Amino acid sequence: MQSVEQSSRRNFLKIAAATGGGLFLGFNCSNAAALPSIVNPEALAAGAVNFNSFLTIGNDNIITIFSPNPEIGQGIKTAFPMIVAEELDADWTLVKTVQANLDTNKYERQVTGGSGAVPHSWERLRKAGATARYLLVEAASKRWNVPTSEITTEKGKVLHKSSGKSLTYGELADEASKIAIPKEVKLKDEKSFTLIGQSVRNVDNKNIITGKPLFGLDFYREGMLFALIQRPKAFGLKLKSVDSDAAKKMPGIVDVVTFGNSVAVVGKSTWQVKKAREVLKIDYEKEFDLESSADHNRIFKQLLENGEATVRRKNGNVEEAFKNAAKVITAEYQCPFLPHSPLEPMNFFAHVREDGVELVGPTQTPDRARNEAAKITGFPPEKVTVEITRQGGGFGRRLSADYAIEATHVSKMVKAPVKVVWTREDDMTGGTYRPAVRYRFEAALDKSGQMIGYKLRGVGMNSGNPTREDNFPSGAVDNLLIDSVEHKSPITTGPWRAPITNFLAYAEQSFLDEVAEAAGKDPIQFRLELFEKAKKSPAGEVKYDVDRMIAVTKLAAEKSNWGKKKGVHQGFSVYFSHRSYVAQVGEVVVEKGKPVLKNVIAAVDCGIVINKSGSLQQVRGGVVDGVGHAMYGNMTFKDGAPDQTNFNGFRLIRMSEIPEVDVHFVDNGISPTGLGEPALPPAGAAAANAFYKATKKRLRNQPFIEEEAFKSIS
Amino acid sequence: MALLKLQINNRSYEADVDGDTPLLWVLRDNLGLVGTKYGCGIAQCGACTVHVDGEPVRSCALPISAVGKAKVTTIEGLSEKGDHPVQKAWEEVDVAQCGYCQAGQIMTAAAFLKKNPKPTDAQIVETMSGNLCRCGTYHRIKEAVKSAASKTK
Ligand code: FES
Ligand code: FES
């Protein structure tokens, strides 16, 4: 194989003949405008070339597409290959999808988080497919001696319609792999997509419904030991002494080892180590304050009043505006901690060998797991391999590498392959959580009901900045001040699906409902006026696309028949997060004296929809998640220890409690902007504002069932 | 520890375990039948649902000593080719997000439809509300159960 472009290898599209025959295409994603280049297969095998993802076309016509990003239920393992297959004009029934292992030489951003995978890789994936298609067409043109302009492709075949000739991709793969690849490759006109925008089923369906081993917890290896870890029962405690004599004598127990504040019981089966863990005698001592939820409530109020605030955004003269206001509206909103509760609890396999480390398991950040394991063992990161399994949910929890770190420690200490398993109790009580937060909003209205001033202060726990200062209504209010105060808590916290906005959106959109009411305006009309203002005379920088906000707002109003349904109490909410725009209308009906959330109508602008089936479910699932946690999710602490330890104490939404979710996508042809999270943030307010209409009681704290409006009925 | 003989998916298995070990962990750790999932261990989520003599049972809360001669069916044995009407419906409706809860959902639905081949919507919701899906695929679970019911009539 000859090399056409030898310079700057890192940013080039690569292609090589696979050693097993057929076409092997790698594409580097570090630069969407990358130039193509031929690489040699030896270099490929040696891992010397910086690829980002690749596909192979076998002589048997099977196209294998590697999906580098962790699959946690967001559908990436189906959507990514669809994008490649679209530009390639592949026959989808002959496409095989493979989860790639961690390989930072080949891929970048092998992460699941922030709804960022598709926006990041859209251009790159298309280019990979289009380049392979180009080569196949060139190969056919040579073989048939006809100009490429007369050649078309369809479903895995190259066709010369006027002569009736056709060849499959598999038949052309070898020849195609010998052709120099172009510097520029033409992408399809988006209107001619045939696969993107269709409903394509989850590529792992068959394995899921037949119970095949797919998930981290399903990973077993001959000679593997099981470990359960006793962590301090409260945040703020540290280990003082361990008496593991009794535990070590229990059947099946191989060893008990200690590292940091953790005591690991290692043995031959999950159940045996679980029983042995129960007889450990451990003494702890206080390292930090043992905080309770009652303390948090007090701290929040104190810091709202006189905490040292960091200014996040300031426009105009807020004090003036509030002084001149005809009306001032103030309200505070608070939410509790939440566990992530992916249904597959944390677990990880590690084998620390003489020559390196093998890691296998569910992680949203495989590279982080690798680097941590390298640090612990002293091996260079290249000596640590990470196999990414399918994951039983993530919701941000698997962005932390704590459980992979544990597995590495234990394997290193007992010198054996080990799978660390968390019970549900471990998962719920071992951290990390969506942090609790409290917001105070203030709005100043002039005589005509115009919002002339807006203030927001957020008090967060370990969250740095609990506001999103550039989100709406910033840009739409002349005088605005957004600041935040931080409280450092020993309770471990981390990103939780739609970090910050999972609660901020609810608080802000509920508050704006209060302001609209005080201004005597329809909630949708009120927002539309603000959008107009942000467009015509913006206050400072506007970092969201106002037209897209308007479009989803109008679509939700239209599809919900806003304000025109008898006996139905409607509540509105609209939010921009993770690059996408979602408006929702919640519909509450009073049944036997009880307000019930019956429907949520969602208008979604995430740009081009890749997989209709997957996207529809992402939105429904996001709404169910948002409504479920707003209604029921409550995690409280007493002296540093969680009060809820399993699903009997922590309530997750069930089928009997969900609203219908009616989803409408905006068709605007804009490049895809992510969908794993954006449907969740607006859901809480759509529900709360609808409940308000039905009960005339504001829901200013989550979970709603603990609020006056619900307590008085049930 | 005792050597126990078990009837699972029409095959005989032996496991050398303590009598209080839940069936779930025997299936997973000793017999390599990992299709049955662990979600809570306290009969709250339904991820571990199997059939014991045709009845849906939470295997996390069933000690192996209580299984005796009963016939156990797990997701691996629900059908030979993965073509039980409920499995087919799950595929056609494209139910799964992460997929972790779905074996338990399918086993619950299959046992339910066997007894109630023509369920009302309310009966479906009542039964399936025993199984948690953290991804929130409930709309499609409901749709798939309905679709499977219409096909088994
Ligand atoms: S694991 Fe058995 S019901 Fe949850
Ligand atoms: S599909 Fe993820 S828990 Fe149900």
C-alpha cells in the first residue's frame, strides 16, 4: 500500500487494506475538515496511527462499524453507525456494530456525557462513510471503464444503470483499498438521506431480549474473585480500625484487604462475600462534619442572606430597576440530593498482572479509569487496557472512576482477577449524588407588566457554579444580576443527567410562571415577549438561539392546543440545554379530587433527528425521568448518612405514575445537537405549572409529594 | 454448603452452595445464567424475575433451599430461539434503552399473559408497575405487552 499523504498524519483521514482482505477505513476525528491520507496497514496494526473510528468492508459484504463511545442507553451504538452507513449507502441489514475498546491512539472523546457525542462526531462520521463510498465508486469506474458520473450506489451495491452492471461492496473492497483517497469528499444533500431520520431498532435488541451477557455485571472470568467493599457509613467519617477475623473465617472468603477508608472482602461468590462483610467489625472516627438535611436547610438560608457571592453575570443597573419597580416578585426553590440509581449498580473488573492491567466494565469515561489504574499500579497508561461493556444506565454516575479504582486496588493487593460489585445499598449510600441546591429569584415589573429587573442567587453544594448565567432569561432583561454561593460538603457529589439544569430549569421556568401571573399575562405570551426583546434589543450577549426558542414554544402551544382544552390544566416550560431546545406543556386533570399529570406534549429541536425510534424514546424517557424525580425523588441525610438505602425508601417512578408523552420534532435541517439530556430539564416545570393551575398552590420544592399541595390531598 | 440439584430451562444443574443463597446469585455466579439481573436484592425492582413452576418470582428473594424440585425458567430458556411472542414484541416495539431491566420485564409479562391472554390496559399497568425501568421505557413496555397479547389470542 502506498502512501499518498505522508505529512501531518494526526489530522488525516486514513485508509488501509485490512490484513484479512477487504477495505479498512479509519478516520481521524480530531478535525472535521481533515484531509484524507493513505496509511499502511502495519502501522495500523502497531497502533502507530491516530485513528478516531473505523469501518471494515469484508469480502462477504459485511460492513463492520466500530462505535467508540460508551453505550448507556442513549442509543449511540445504533446512531453512530447509522451516520456512517448513510453516507456509504450501505445495506443496513449487513452492517455489524461493534463497541470499540478504549484506544486513545485511534479515537478521541471516548466519553459519554453532556449529550455531546453526536454533535462532536457528525461531520466526521459522515466523511468516513462518504470517503469509503467514493473509493468503491472509483474502483468500479476503473473496472468497468466508465466515468464515475454514470455510477450510482444503493444498498451496498455499486451500479451502472445504463449497462445494467452491478457489483457488491464486498466484491470491490480489495480494489477500492488500493485507490488514493480524495482530499475533499462530497457529502450527501441532507434532503436525500434514506437511513438517517428512519426508525432503526437498537442494534443490541436480540441480545437484550434473550439475556446474553452484555453488561459489566455479566462479566465473569475463570478464577475471578468477587469483592464487596465496606465504605464508611457516613460522609465525614474515616477508618480507624478493622477486625476482620470473623469475616476471614466465613466460607468462601479468600482475603480481607484495606485501602484508604475502604475494607474489601474478597471471596468466591457474591453472596459469600456479602455475608462475610456483615460480620466485619470496623471503628470509624470523625474527619469532617457529619451533615444532616436539617443542617443543609439552615446553611442554604444563611448563605442566601449573607454568603460571599461570586457574580456570574451583570447587565444594566439592577438596584435602580428594583427601586423603580411597580411590583416585585420573590420566590425560593429548593431540591434535595439524588442518587443516580442506574439499574445496573456500580461494578468493575480488574486484573493487575505482572506486565500490565486489564480493566473491563461499565464506564462513561474509560480513559479516566485507565489513568487512575496506571497511577495506582505504576504502569504507564499504555499497559492498561479497558474493555467497555454495555451499561445498565449511567445518568452521569459512571463519569466517576471510583469503582474502577477500587477494583484496581483490590486486584493489586490480592494478586488475582477481581470483580468489585456494589449492592444497591452500596450504590445508593456510597455517593456520588446530584447535589442539593437552593435558588432565590427576584423579578421587578414596571406598570405595564414588563420585566425590567431580574435577580438570581444560587447556593450550591460542591457544584462550583449552580447557575447557568447565560441561559434565558439572560439577554431578555435589561437589568440583571446572577450570582452564586458555594458550600463545601463532605457528601460526595457529581454530575447527574443534565447537571445543574436538571433542577435549575424547573426552578426558573416555574418562577417565570409566577412572574407572568403577577404581570397578568399568559405564560406563553409572556415568554414570547421576552424572546422578542432578546432578539430586537438584547441586554448583553445572547448565547442561545432565540428563533429556535420561539419555534419550539410555538410548536408546543400549537400541538397542545394551548389554553383551549376544557377541564385540562396546562402548564408551560421551555429550556435550552446541551445545545438543544425543548418546550413542554404539562396537562393535569383532577380525578376524584386528585390532580393527575396526564400528558406532556414536547416540542423538540435537536437539529436533524438521526434515529427516529431512539430519539422518540430519549424524549419520552427524559420526561419520565424529569417528572419522576421531581414528583418522588428525595434523598435525605442524618449525621452524614443517607436515610434512603434502596428502592423501598427511595421512590422511582413506575408505569402507573407516568404521563403520556407526545413528542414533536422540529424539522429544520440543522446539524444534530444532542438529545441524551435536553428533554429532562423542562419536564419538572411543565408539571409544576400545570399542577399550580389545578390546585392554585405553587410547588417550590422537590419532591412534589412532600409539598403542601399534595400532602393535603393524599 | 450442600450439593443441590436444580431443574432450570428443562436441564438439570448442580450447585454446591449454602442453602440461604438466593436463586439469583446461584444462577449468575454458579451456573453462568447471567440473563437474570440484579437490581435491588429486596424484591423491589423486578430485574431478577424468573418463572418458578410458571409463576413469576423475584429470584433475589428466593433462597435456593426453597426451590427444591420446582421447574425454573429464566430468560435464556423462555424460548429456544428468542422468538417467544413477548420477546418478538419487545424487538418490534424497540423497547430497550440500556436494556438492563428488560429481561425481568419480559419474564413478568410472559407469565402475566399466560394467565391473562386478553388483559385490559389497567391490568397491564397494574402488573407491570411492579418492575422498575430507570430509563423510563414504560410507554413501550406497555405497547409491547399489548402487542404480544393481541398476537397470542
Ligand atoms: S433484584 Fe430482585 S427485585 Fe430487584
Ligand atoms: S431500559 Fe434501562 S432500566 Fe429499563
